[in-house]
Amino acid sequence: MTQYESLKELIMLDANEEAKFSEKQLKIIEAAIEIFSEKGFAATSTNEIAKKAGVAEGTIFRHYKTKKELLVSIVSPLMAKLLGPHFAKDFANEVFELKYETFEEFIRNLASNRYEFIKKHIAVVKILIQEISYHKELKEPYVRLFKEHVYEKFKNIILHFQKKGEIVDESPDTIMRLIITTIMGTLVSLFLVLPDNEWDTESELESTIQFLINGLSVK
Amino acid sequence: MTQYESLKELIMLDANEEAKFSEKQLKIIEAAIEIFSEKGFAATSTNEIAKKAGVAEGTIFRHYKTKKELLVSIVSPLMAKLLGPHFAKDFANEVFELKYETFEEFIRNLASNRYEFIKKHIAVVKILIQEISYHKELKEPYVRLFKEHVYEKFKNIILHFQKKGEIVDESPDTIMRLIITTIMGTLVSLFLVLPDNEWDTESELESTIQFLINGLSVK
Amino acid sequence: MTQYESLKELIMLDANEEAKFSEKQLKIIEAAIEIFSEKGFAATSTNEIAKKAGVAEGTIFRHYKTKKELLVSIVSPLMAKLLGPHFAKDFANEVFELKYETFEEFIRNLASNRYEFIKKHIAVVKILIQEISYHKELKEPYVRLFKEHVYEKFKNIILHFQKKGEIVDESPDTIMRLIITTIMGTLVSLFLVLPDNEWDTESELESTIQFLINGLSVK
Amino acid sequence: MTQYESLKELIMLDANEEAKFSEKQLKIIEAAIEIFSEKGFAATSTNEIAKKAGVAEGTIFRHYKTKKELLVSIVSPLMAKLLGPHFAKDFANEVFELKYETFEEFIRNLASNRYEFIKKHIAVVKILIQEISYHKELKEPYVRLFKEHVYEKFKNIILHFQKKGEIVDESPDTIMRLIITTIMGTLVSLFLVLPDNEWDTESELESTIQFLINGLSVK
DNA sequence: TATGAATGAGCGTTCATTCAT
DNA sequence: TATGAATGAACGCTCATTCAT
């Protein structure tokens, strides 16, 4: 249940300055996250959410005009965070590249940041992954944000390490895709596809990082 | 529309020997695949399927007791195929390992087989990925099949190439996970997450195979 | 209950040629008319209609997409009929005027036609009067039909009898308004405002016709 | 907006002596009148009224126990006024008849009084007309008041002018009905049915009075 | 085999009303 | 006095499923 504590924090960060969430509203969000991630958005009824949250069904609609608005309000702050620290909008490009001395340092930083975050917010991440392709409201801002703020910076880092001769001379787009696929794929495998298996997640992450560096470095 | 042609083949293979599917039933399957993959199982109504298929709503329930049965009947043959040729139940272990002379040959074969298959049946694959975690009926036989018939053989192959010194000395489970993650992650990326981008999918697949071999081989 | 028999006829005239109304649908219309006219459209619940009609609530929505569509389907054929026989669209203007030899004949015909009709369909007339100002779907075609097909012909009749010196030399618009107001007002009074009083409706109608002719004729 | 000014006056007269209406309460009444007359009582939500009035929803129920009580409090003072000055309860019969020297004077006075009043309070009149048949609370006192205080006096006036030979020898009930129907029908036509048409309402009223006198007077 | 009208449970949402503040 | 969060019954409507034809 401690993960829900942290989800409250996540969502409350969105309402910066004042945390203006009533207790009932937090109960609703908590219940919605739990059931959405278990059964999927479309298969979850507002009646079910209300019961689990211990509120009247009408109370949900006092806070969110529609069920979909509830979904968006849960998932949106997560999306911002996922594209978060490394690619902050106001971050200067030129400085950025210099931040990491080696490609390994970059990958290690990227992966472990995402690892901690996803581990904490695994239920919301599952909702995001499941629902993003069905709801334009979720997909469009995410895609735009990536294109406008993340893509160029990410590409520059790759070019930087290619110039330094640290990584293979593939198309940056392909390398970017392989990095994201490998890290995200691993996290999804560990937390969503095979959550019951008793993985030593930390050591799996380490292996994945090694694999990634090995796979992209010039021999 | 040619992909639906091939889907009919896929499903008809399940009803081996006699292909006892009426034209109406094929229309239903076709329509269901299209809408399920677009909107998700729970958000698709049988009325919608019936309309798109050009049949009466009752006709669906003449062929499938429930809506879920329709889903299972669409997705199940695909699952069998996905775990398919390489790991067929009646395939002798000892022979199997000998089939591939190098690790690269194994990976290349595994990846390109899955690539062709998924490309053909992308809509059903999407349904499978989206729905598998919500329906025990889909997940359990898949997991059992993997554990009972695929896991050991796959592990043996890995051990075989580790003994030969071709690949790194990691835990076979981890290596298996990295292989599956990388191949599936790539295919999902290319076909589902970024289907609009104009990837040269063949060359992306080649890069992925190179990356995988590079990442797992001893330097 | 015989009035509902005639309402079925009214509504079925709309679906000319084949009377394709199932028994259940007629029950729904019957129940809706009764409750709409008693409590008003907005205060009537579909659940209530279903119960009175002896059908499931879903059945209503199989025949009518929305509650409002049910209202429109009930009221629309009445509107056509109300502007009906005297002012049929395909009726030639020049012939029309000649139909009536005296103003009294015209008024008497107009009034008694409307009288019989409204008496038969009083419940639907009440619904029409109550709801027309709240629903554009009802008002607009009614107003257009009047302007395009009735107004000119009606005016010509008035001008005709003014030329003949039978009626006063007021503005035709005003005379038209007085005629409609007096006839409709009387019918509304007798059937809707004071339905419980034991009027001899036939003799009241006669008095009204006399009053109307008296009021408009030159002394 | 000036009409609402006058409505406040109207309603405040009901609370005679002390005008104990807070500003918020007046805002509520104002908003309720506007929306009730636009959409009808049943189709208006208290939430909507509260928003338009700029008060909290709870505030409405601090002043009125139910939504219906709000309706009654708006419409009731109007009803009293409508049966107003001519037929005041404490008015002596015998004096009354003498008040008017001619039938025309009576009609002219009756009509123009109602004309000014309805013009001022058209929105509330519309609510009254629309809702009176659905709510006993509105209908019953109105009917009783008419029967007990207005009917006899009105009848006496008619008999008085019949004896004088000024008007036709019809049943007084019928004549009363024709007078009320013609005046009310005209006012309803001008203000409610065809409010957009640019009538010269004053001259229409004059024509109506002439028509009424003409129609009822002996030739 | 196929239909499509009928069902009634359940859906997301709105409602008038209550009550702690 | 006024608020507005909370309520839960009721709303219009959709759903998967049934069944007589």
C-alpha cells in the first residue's frame, strides 16, 4: 500500500504549490488506479471505484466530469515525469551533452532513474501502457512533448558519443530505439509481464545495462 | 485487406483437417479483429461487430457462446503459432540443439520467423498483447505451454552456445529474457508503438539482430 | 381508450403504405402519449413509460434512439395534420379561394375540421402545445411549413372576402391572428383548461363561430 | 433586465409590509424565472439556477425547502395579481357593476390592465401557463379564487350589460369564456407564440378590443 | 443456420437535497 | 446566513445475451 502513498505524491506534484486534494478525492484516485490497472479502464465501472473508495458514486463526478477525465488526471502527471529530469524543457542543449563523460554513465543514469520511478509507480505505468493507444488525449501530448523536447537532445547525446568513437556508427534513430526498447522492455518484463517470478530486479537491471553497452559499443 | 485473408488461414489452421467456417463466421472474426485491435475488447460492442460483419447480432452468439469466447477463439491459434515451429511439442531435444551451428544463426532464424509472422498478423498480436493480462483464459495456457515445452529447450540452446564460448556467461534466464525482450520490443515498437513512422523495417530488424549478437557475444 | 386507437391511426398514417408498427411499439407510443400529456415530457421517465407499456426499458431505445426522438415521432404527424386539409401543399391557389362561397362557410369549415381533429387527438395536442416552445425540432418545421404553404393561401382567402365586402377592412395579418386565436383558444379552453366542466362542446363551438363571424363582419 | 426589476417588485408585494428579501434571494428568483421560462421547470436544474444566480446550491434550499416551493413562490403572487384589481376580494358587488358605464369601457379596462401587466411580467406568465396544469399547488388555489371571488362578479357584469341590451343574449358562461379566451389568446399570441414578429402590440390590442366588442354587441 | 426483437442488468452521469463548516 | 462537498436515488441509455420465428 506504500506505493499508493507515493502515487498521491506524484499526482499532488501536478497541483504545485497547494496540495488541494480532499481525502475523498485521494481515495477515489487510489481506488481508480488499483482497479484500472487490474481490469483496464473500459472494464472498470465507476460504481466499483466508488465502492472501493468508500464514497458515493456521485462524488466521483463532483471531482471529475467524466470517467475519462479521471483516467487522464491519473496518467498525465506520470507522463510528464517519465520524460522528466533528463530532458527538461529549459535545459540548454550544449551543456547537456557535457553532463556525461562516458556513454556508460549516460545509460546507467537513464536506466536507473527510470527504474526507480517505474518501480514506485508501477500501477499507473501499467494503466498508461495499456490505455495510451486508445485515447488521443493521452497519446498526443506525450508524442508532441517527445518530438519537441526530448528527441533532439537525445539524438545529440548519441551523436556526441558516436563522434567520440564510443558507440557504433548506426543511425541515431535506430540506436535511440534500441536503447528505449531495451530499457522499457526490461522494466515492462520485470514488473508487468512476469511480476510473480522472483527476479533480483537490481541485478537484472545491471545485466541489462551491461548488455546495452556491450551491444552498442564498438569492439 | 490481405492481412485478413491470412488471418482466416491462421484461424482455420486451428480447426485442422476440415475448414468448417461459414462465410458469415469469417466475416464476424474479421470484423472482431479489426475493432478489438482498434478499441480494445471491453470497449467493443457485439452490436458494432455485427454491423461491421454484416450479420445479425444473434448470429455471433450462434457461433460463440459469449463475447469472450470470440476473443479467445481469435487469439488462441496465434499463441500456439507464436511459440510455434522452433519449440514444437514433439520435437526431440537433442536434435534441436544441433539444428543451429552458430548463435547468430539461431537468433537470426528466431527473429526473422517472428518478424514475418507478426507482420502478417499484427492486428491479432495487438489484441493479444493488450488483453492477455486481463484474461486468465488467455494467459494461463500460454504460460503453461511456455514453461512445459519452450523453456527447457530454449535454455538448452543457450547453455549449448555458452559451453561453446559463443555467448556471455550470464544466467540463462537473464539471457533468455534479453533475447525475447529485444526481439519482441523491437517488433512492438515497429508495428504498434510507431506504426506511422516510415521505418525500413527489414533493416531495423537487421540492426536489432546485430545489436543482440553483439550484446551477448564475448568480446 | 378509443382515443388511443385513433392515435395509432394518426401515427400510422405517417408511415404510409405499410403500417410497420409492432404491437410493442404501439404500446410504447400509447403509454408515452398518456404520460407525456399528464406530466410533461421532461418530468416523464423512460422507466415509467416502459412500465406502463409493459415492455422492458431497453425496448424503447430499440425503436427510438433517444427519448426526444420518441417525442418527435409522436408529435410530428399531428403537426402535419393540423396544417392539413385546407392548405395542402399541392393545392392550387386560384381554385382554393373559390371553394368557399361565403366567409361563414370558410370559418365554419375551418373550425369544425379542427374541432373534430383536436377532440380525437387531444392528448397529443396537449403535448404539442406544451413542448413546442422548448424543442427546436418541433417548432422549426412547423413554422416553416406555415410560412411556406399556409400563410399565403390563408391571406388570399381573407383578401378575397375583404374585396367582396364581407369582412372588415383590417390588416389581413391581424384578421388571421384573430381567427386562429379564437378557434384555437376556444378548443384549448374546452379541452385542456377546463376539461372537467361539463360544456356542451358542440354548442360552444357554434357560439364561437357566430362570435367570430359577428366580430369580423362589417355591420 | 428592467422586467426583472419589476418582478422583484411583484414578488416583494407578496411579502407585504416588510420586504425581507436578501440580495442573494432576489438573485435566485431572477435566475429561476429566466431559466424556468426558457427551459421549463422540470428541465431546469437547481445547479443551473445557482450558477446563474451566483450563489451556492445550498443557498437555494436555505430559502426554499424544495425546488417546487421556489416555483410556487415565483408564480403565486402573479396569480393573485392576474385576478387582481377588478375582482378584489373586499370589493362590494353592487358598487362594482356601476363602475363601468358601457361594455366597451369594461372590456377596454380589463384588456389594457392585463396587457400592461403581462407585458411587464411576461417571463413569469409563461412559467405559469406552462406549469399550471402539472402542479396542483398552482392550479387549485387559482381555480378556487376564480370560482369564489371572480366568477360571480364577472357574471354580474355580463348580466348587467345584457339587461341594458348592449351585448348578445348568449349564456353568460359562454360570453365570459369568449372574453377571456380572446384577451388571453391575443396576449399569448403576441408575447409567447410570436414574440419575434414585429407586431405593433398596442394597435393589435386595439383591434382585438374592437373585434371583441363587435363580436358580442347586438347589431 | 440466421435473424433481429426483446430483455433487464448495468452503465456513466445528473439530480434535488442534506449537512458540517 | 451561506457554503459547497457529499449523497444515493433516479436518470437516459447501452450492453451482452436469449429466443421465437
